[in-house]
Amino acid sequence: MVEATTTQFKSNVKKALVDKQLQKALAGIKTGFVHNRKIASERLEEFEDLRDRARDIKTHTIQHLDAYLEIYQQNVEASGGHVHWARDETEAREIILAICQSVDAKTVTKGKSMIGEEIAINDYLEENGLEPIETDLGEYIIQLRGEAPSHIIAPASHVSKEQVADAFRETHKNLPAERSLEEPDELLAEARAMLRDKFINADVGITGANFLIAETGSSVIVTNEGNGDLTQTLPGVHIALASIEKVVPTLEDTTTLLRVLARSATGQEMSSYTTFSTGPRRAADLDGPAEYHVVILDNGRTDLLAGDFSEMLRCIRCGACLNHCPVYNSIGGHAYGWVYPGPMGAVLTPGLMGLDEAADLPQASTLCGKCEEVCPVRIPLPSLLRRWRDQVYVRDLGDWQTKWALKWWAVFAKRPALYHFFAGPKMQFLGWWARKKGHLKYIPSLKGWTRNRNFPAPQGKTFQQLWKEKRK
Amino acid sequence: MSVQNNTGADILGKIGAALDKDSDKAARAATAAARIESPPKNLIPNRAQVSPEDQVQLFRDWAEEVSATTDRIEHLDDLPAALAAYLSSQNLPSEIKSSDDPLLGRVDWTRQPTLTRHLGVAIEADQASLAVAFAGIAETGTLVLHAAPENPTTLNFLPETHIVVLPRSRVTGDYETTWNRLRNEIGSEPSSLPRVVNWITGPSRTGDIEQKIQLGIHGPRRLHIIIIDEA
Ligand code: SF4
């Protein structure tokens, strides 16, 4: 069982900053995903307009959420499927276990599902005597290593190929010990071969759902490996795990969201496999599951909807805000202590777990704004993070330094002239100091941070000065 | 089951209570029903709004960019020879697990006596499969296939080599055109979609080992698309 460590954020960060393998892996994310997203977004001339549309579709849906969920449920049932509602993780786990037990299931294959991580379904199924098998290669690797995912779309991005080889040798004991596992393609071939039988012999297949379509009662999965499709096609029962905000009105609306999803996530024009599933196997079909179930989880989302953080419900889990975040790129996903890392996690986790459990996470941001710049549904992540920080202050959870700094910041922030007066000279001084070396190596109040990461030198002007000049 | 219904009512009730601050429930239901009744078209990119012939070229370009291979033949009856040539170029046996799509029923298979075609679902032992696409979308080189009694879904995912026949007339610019075709041709009872609609853009791939892209984890390692001009 991977315990949540959201309350130990600071010690997690310290560990992550000196982990050499992790730092190497994070450099790969920064160059790969970030570069590819840039190319993909530039190749489609309407990309920015599509982001506006995507935002509007999600906003509209959330404003009519009860209506669309009701229509969705009716259409699932009309096509022979079942909808199950779960208020929290306990209810969701029990529903899933009951479905598995109703068909005497022994093994369960799993496609990648963040809801599955959120409710820790694997541990629960294991405790109850079932064998859950992750089939997404990254999820399979971290399952063998007993870890949580470190990225919402690249769960094993922190693991080196040597570590993958070790995990395979440890687990696949029936294979010759002297086999070579040095090259990625050898690892790939072994994983493919090992998981084949699992797909074919599984009793139940569990997938996530990127979207639920109200118009047709369909669930949608987006994958590159094809594991999700084998997971939901071969066993007799398919269970799709979703949450209330996954619903989208129509096929056209879903299509607009799909146009921004892969481009934002991996920089692909479209992922390899986008699959729309509607109900169980039809009378004359030769394959497909005999039963189709959807579990819809709340787990704190209705509270987000009622409070100040409803914009977070637009999130389509693309991972772009992680890839572009200087903090994520320095500390990786595990430091955030639960299943959702990066800026989206720093906003979502306190909402789902409660602020007491995750009070440090909203501090895990430089508020540089890069996340909002790339978010396909334009979630104002920095403002939401600030909102949590205010609440931390009010609830007196932060340590005294934070409180003190915030108090003075508030004094200045409410008086733009004063802020300007102080910020200007201080920025100029920092700029002068840093330009001597190009990068700041040390700032007294940011010790832990700058020891391992050079702080880019301020260019001698504050944002407000630049803004004024720009407007002239 | 009643417990379940209560849970659903409870969650929907909480959502409703949060939304009631700004709108009323009946108005929300009416707006939602209207959007579903006539779905707004949204924004369709210009990229693929070109002549049919250019769409075919665009389709091939995008499909090849994601490591699919494409071929183009004139007549349906050229298909057996094209299949045999492709299988032999990949050092695969001249044997295929095939969909029973009516289009393939019109092919004169006796022209290629060495090619064996089996019908039915794909199983672990099948090395190559043959399916027929419902559409090809030029915007991203995406194939659309859907489940039906004659088109088992396993054909698209189990074998290492996936060969898809795409009549030229089914190449379209955007995904939206295909949704309308599905709504019209398949009918809308009880809901509007076949059990599964698959969008397939290139072969199976993963970047999960050190972010290096590799083809053929779980799904097909090769995707070969044969466009037929007259079919
Ligand atoms: S917050 Fe935006 S950028 Fe981050 S995962 Fe969600 S949709 Fe993607």
C-alpha cells in the first residue's frame, strides 16, 4: 500500500532534489513533452481558439452538470449498461468488488485510471483475494515496484531502464536468468509477452474514462498502447471508472476536447487509440463484454463545485501543467505525496483530501503562470493556488514565517504604489547581483530551493514596470 | 438497487443545490436537452477542408507520420494481390484473420489462391488481421472502425499486424462528418452508436521506458492501410 505523504511535503522535496536518477528523468520530461506540445500547438492554426471552445464546453457542462448526468445515465441504461454512483472511495471500492464477486472473478486487468489510483482499488482487490494486473506499461512497472505514479500520463517516467530490467527479473522468474534486458525493445517484448496471457485470461477488465458522453451514454478512453482496448474487450465484464465532472454533452463537444487533449499532453495530433464504448456486447456480436458498468465517483467534487474551486472541475488530466511547471520539474511527482502532482494536484488534492491533509501543496508553486498558459481548458491555476494560500493563512495552518511574509505581502499588495516603490529597487538589486554570474545561486530566504536549482536572474524590472512600458 | 438510486439522487441533489444559486433546475434541464437535440457544430479546423483528392493525400501524409504504412489500389479485385505482396514483404505467412464485411464479400479471392482468409474473432495465434474502415479522417490520418457482428473488435487489437481497407469515398476531412454518417446510417435505437467506435491513429506505441517511443506494445506493431479507389 502506498500511503499518502501529503503532510510531509517539505521532507519529500528535500529527498527529491538530491535524487540523481529522478533529476535525469525530469530533464527528459521537460525536453520531450514540452517541445512536442509546442510543435503540435503551432501546427494547428485554430489551436488557441479550440482551447477557448474547450474551456466554454467544460464551463457550460459544469453549469448544467446535474442535467447532463441524468441524461447520461438514461442513455447508458437504454443501451443495456449499468451506472453506479459512489459518494466516496469506500463506496466505489465496494461497488467494484461486488461486481467482480458476482462473476466469481479471480483476475482483473486494468487500464490506466486516475480514479483507480484515487480510490486505491488495486490494494482493495488484493486484500479481497483478487489479482489486479495493471496493463499500461508504465503502470505495470510501478505496480511491480510497489510505487505510486509520478505523472498523470507518464506514471513511470521517474524509472530508468535498468530499474525496469531489475523489476522484470524480480517478477518474471520463469524466464531464463541470463537473458539480455539492456535495450528498451527487449523490455518491451518481454512486457508484451508477459501481459498477453493476462489479457486473455482475465475475468473483469477495469478502465478509466476520459469522457462520458451524455448524448449517447458512451465512455471514452484515450490510449497509445492499445492495452485499454484489450482490457475492455476480452473479459466478460467491463467496468469504467469515472467521476462526476467527466461528462460532456455531445459527440461534437467531445471531439473538440479531443482536439486539444493529445496535443497538450504528448504533443501528438491524436493519440493512437480513442475508443467510444456504448453498452455491452450486442446480440449478434462475436466479441466484447457481456456486462458494461460505469462507476461515477464524487469524493469531494460536489464540494469543489459548491465552493471557490469549481473551475478545477474543467481539468481533462492532460498533464501539460506538470510538464511546464518549474517546481514539478525540480521535485517530480512523488514529492506531492498523493496521486495528483504538479499544479493541478496542488489545487485538486487539498480539495479532495481536505486542506489539513495537504496545506503545504499550494505553496509548491512559484506562481510563474506557465501552467495557466498551457492549460487546454484555461484553468487559472495560479489564482486557485493563491486562493488556497489565503485559506491556509486564515485557518492558521501555515508556519509563522509564511504567515509573516503573507501579511507583509498583503500590506504591499493592497497599496500598488508602495509595492512598486519597494519591489523596483529590490528587483534591480537582485538583477545586478545575479547578472554577474547569469544565475542566482543563493537567495537567503529560498535556501532549500536555490541550492539545487539556479534561479533565473530577474531582468532588472518588475512585471509592473514591464507592463507599463509595453502599454506605452 | 434502491440504495444505489439513493446514492445517485444524493449526489445529483448536492450538485443541484450548488447550481441552484445561479440557475433553476428546469431551465438547466431544458438547455441540456436542447443542446443534445441539435448539437452545436463547434469549431472545425480548416486544415482538411480541401478537395477530395487532397484529403486522400493529407490522410496518407498524417497516417505515415505516425508510422502507419499506406498503399493505394484501383479496384477491389486488386486487393488479394496487394495483401499477399504486403504480407510477403513483412515475411509473414500468407494467411489472414478477416472481418466478414460485405465489401470483402465482393472480392474475388480465387485470384490469389495462396492467400488463406479465415473469418471470425482474432485469437492469440493470429499474426495478421484484415478489417474494413468506416471512414478515414484526413485531419490527422485517423481511421474510424466500429464493432458489428461482421466486424469483431479483437481484429483491431490482438494481432501484431493490422491491415485496414479504406474505400476512397470514405475519406473525409473531419471527425464531425463521420458522427453524422454514423447517426444517419446506423440509426439511433436505442442510443445512437455501435457498441464500440474505434479511432485508430497509427500503430500501438509507448514512451513509458525512458520516454523513448517504441511501437507495438499490446496492440499492433504494424498498421497498413490500403486505399481502394473504386470500391
Ligand atoms: S489543469 Fe489543465 S493543464 Fe493541468 S492537467 Fe488539467 S487540463 Fe491539463
